Amino acid sequence: MELGVCVAAKIDDVDHIVLAEELGYASAWVADSHLIWSDPYATLAVAATRTDRIRLGTGVAVAGIRPEPVTAASIATINRLAPGRTFLGIGSGNTAMRIMGHPPLRIAELDRYLATLRPLLRGEEAELTWRDRTTRIRHVMPDAGFVDLDHEIPVHVSGFGPRSLGLAGAHGDGVVISGNVTPTAMARIWSAVEAGADAAGRTIDLRTFGAACLTTMVVLEPGEAPDSARSRSLCDAFAIATLHYAYDQWRNFGKAPTQPAVLEVWDDYVAEIEQIPEEIRHQHVHRGHNCWVVPEEERFVTRGLIEASCMVGTADELVDRLHELDEAGLDEVLLLPPLATRDEALRSVAESVLPRL
């Protein structure tokens, strides 16, 4: 089991990634959402020049906002700066697309995207359908020093439901999931990944196929409650993002929430957010996304929501939970604490948990 960090892209602030490397974290995943943060590839480029060992990549790149060759060239440029420690996390765009007022890519669209992207990352020819025309493309100067396609760039596909998890099996080197996952849930995830691989005629080895979970972690002090003021300060932004995602699923696809922790505050949260006019509501749902909690939403960060989305416990409890997840096949947990307390969160986990993994 390894621990990594996920960060909101901020071009003039990569000290958090430098600190993560110093503390022994294995990877830094730079998030992609163009209407709230800096460009992730520019941020990764700066991070690459200031680090030596930590793996660097997108966490996750949004397929729907860049054509396949643009994504391939962007991450291969980072690979030029950090050869052998660059990876690409990619998904359909649950936040970035919705902030524009559009749903994420459909499964069939993401499937086609990944089928074009993978050969390009190997320096091979691929078939691109763009602007109603299909052409054969490849990077025509891969050896001229502009990009690095010689060192492998692993692709980790973000998945929530069985079909998107299946795309990880069909196209990926790993899968990215989210939330306070359990060993039982991991069994369902692996089943969906293997089904996708089988449908694509692909054989994957689950012992080497990567599985990373995006969440955040709070090391509780003896007798401390999961919803103490200190604990909330270390995880509230990630917890409230769970509610944002549930609202988007309901608003865009009519999928009613089922998590008890979400249902506990659902009616009041919907009433709060629907005070915003429909035509601009998409600009408001993700305010503060994974950075902070806006004042009017603080009351929705309940103990139940924290425990449903974040890993919160004593050091012994967290280590036991990580060992159980390791046995279930999860090999990396990614921490995304709020901006104001992110260094404190990383130091706490690095001191109490990381040495025992």
C-alpha cells in the first residue's frame, strides 16, 4: 500500500508537492478543472522541475475538453521533464464538464477517446474522429526532443459505475475510484474491471493492475470525535464534494441518492442550492470544490457525511483499514485535504500512518 496526494492545480504553488516528496508520499495527482483552477499540465511542469522522485500525473485529466492528440502531447511533454515518473489519470469530467453546464462524456464517447489515446502515448498511429472527419494520426517528430514517448506513461482510468470501471479494464493500466471504499466494494470494482477487460479481449493481471482511491485522511487524537472542529478542518472540503456529486447525478441523470449520510441532509441541501436560478446553477454547485466549504454549506458537513467519504480514525484504526484494503487489491490511497490545512494533514499522516505501511 502506498499513499499519494491529489492537489488542485495552482501554477504558483507547488510547495505542497515538494513537501509530499520530502515526507515520503509516492505520487502527486494534479486535478484538472479549467474554470476553477490553473492548467494541470503547466502546474505539473513546474512540479517536475522542483522534484526528483515523486511520481507526477493528472488526477484526473478531463477527456471531454481536449482532443486526444492534445492530451497525449501534454502528458508526453511532462514525461520529457520527469521521464519514468509520469502517469496520466483520465476520466469523463464529473466536475469540469458540469461547471460548463454540460454532463460528462458518455461511456461510448470515453471508450472511443481512450481507444485513440493509448496508441498515441506509445508513439503509434491512431484513428481520430474530430469535426466530423476520421483521419490517421501520430506524433510525427517523437525523437526530436519535444516529447518523451519512449518512457512508458501509465494510464489510470477514473470509474464510478460498472461501465466506466469496465473501461479501465479495457484500456487502462489502472483504475481510479473515490470515497471511503471498503474491501467488499473492492470486490465489486475488480469484477467490473475484469468484465471490461474480457469484453475487449484483453487479459489483465490484477496483481500489477493499479488501483488508487481518492479520499482524504484524518488521524484522530485519543477520544476525538470524527466531526470535531479539528477533524472538520482537515476533511470538510472533500466531504461536501460528495454532496455536490450526488446533486449533479440527480440533476443531470435523475439518479436519486441512496447513501444515508446524503439523505440525512438532502432536502435541506436541495432547497439551499435551488435558490440559485436554473440557468446559472451550474456555476454555483462546485464553489470551493475540494479547496474549502462555502459558509452556507457548512451545516451540511455532518459526521455521517465525513465518515461516508473520508478515512477518519486513530492511527491504529487507519493502519488496520489500509492493510485490509491492501489485501483487497487497493494499492494506493490519494489524500486531498482542504487548502488551508493540507500541509498539516500530510504531516500528521506521514508521522503516524505512513511509516507503518
